[in-house]
Amino acid sequence: MIKRICIYCASSAQVHQKYFIATSEIADILAENKIEVVFGGGAQGLMGCLADRIVERGGRIIGVMPHFMREVEWDHKQLNEVHFVDDMHSRKKKFLEDVDALLALPGGCGTLEELLEAITLKRLGQFTKPIIIFNLDGYYDPLLSMLDRCIAEKFMSEKHRHIWSVIDKPAQLIGAIANAPAWDSAAIHTAVLK
Ligand code: AMP
């Protein structure tokens, strides 16, 4: 069983209720399995929902937030730990330190950017842990089609399909992490199609 997961999640509070329900279910599974969570530290939207529920269920959750967000009081006040960093780049780097897996919940440009950076780092062998995409009700279908197209048109190789795993139900999370294809830093040697 893994010890720590990083979760990319959205700041919007206006998304459909189904996203909040699924986020709470993910939080329940993580608290139950004593898996520590690292996330953006926000109190709003799916971030706030995740943190509230983890705290409620007695789990452990760590926020990583740039100082400028704290100044406008976006930080969740009940986290076990909060790390304030200089900027968004340092935050993304910190997200990936000492985590055993990464999960992208449905989200906006911030979530997409974080997810695509992690996929790129894994392609280059700089990050090697499972990356799970939560494709609730097909939310990520357009992104997955784009990645398919990258592969079909040889911007990426078939091997790169192993970088990410896709789930559509919270209950699939633990299995998807356990069954994620092995990956290591040697990926740098096959990162480019020559
Ligand atoms: P999005 O999916 O576009 O809402 O972006 C989520 C990401 O945006 C988070 O991981 C943060 O990097 C950043 N972000 C945007 N708003 C907030 C907020 N209110 N509190 C914390 N992080 C935020």
C-alpha cells in the first residue's frame, strides 16, 4: 500500500454536484487506507471539498501554496501541514517530492497544466510514479483523444501510453495505483522518437 498521494484538483465552487460527491468518495478511500494527501492547500472548490472531508475522516492532508495566495486568504485553515512556497513553479515541484502516486481529478487549466507537466516529466524519466486520471463521466475524453492523436501522429510513442492510467470510479483508485505499469529513469532513452 502506498503512503502518500498528490492530488490535482480544481478551485471552482460552481461545478456540478457529482464532482463534489466523487471527490468526497476519493477522500474517504484515502483516509480509510491511511494514505496521506498532498494538494494545493486551497479552501475553495474541489480542493476545499477534498480537504474538509479528509480532516472530517481523520486522515492526513498537506497543502503546498505560494505566498501570494495566502495573502488573499485562499489557504485552508485545518490542514495538518502547510508549506508556503515562492511561486507556482516551486509549488509544482514540491507536489511531486516523496509522493508514491499522483491523481488528477476533473479540473480547469491549473489542473490540466499540472497534469501535463507530470506526464512530460515522466516521459523524460524525471518522475516515475503512477499518474491516475479520474475521467468522471468522460470529462477527460477530449484530453485522452488528444494524447491518442499525439501517439497516432508520432509526436509520442506507443510506450508513452503506459505513463498514465484512467479510472472512472473512485473505487478503482487503489487498484489502478497497484497495477500501474512499472516506470523508471531509463525512460529518458526512449523519450524521443528518432
Ligand atoms: P483549476 O483546475 O484551473 O481550478 O486549477 C487548480 C490549480 O489552480 C490549483 O492546483 C492551484 O494551482 C491553482 N489555484 C487556483 N485557485 C486557487 C485557490 N483559490 N486556492 C489554491 N489554489 C488555487
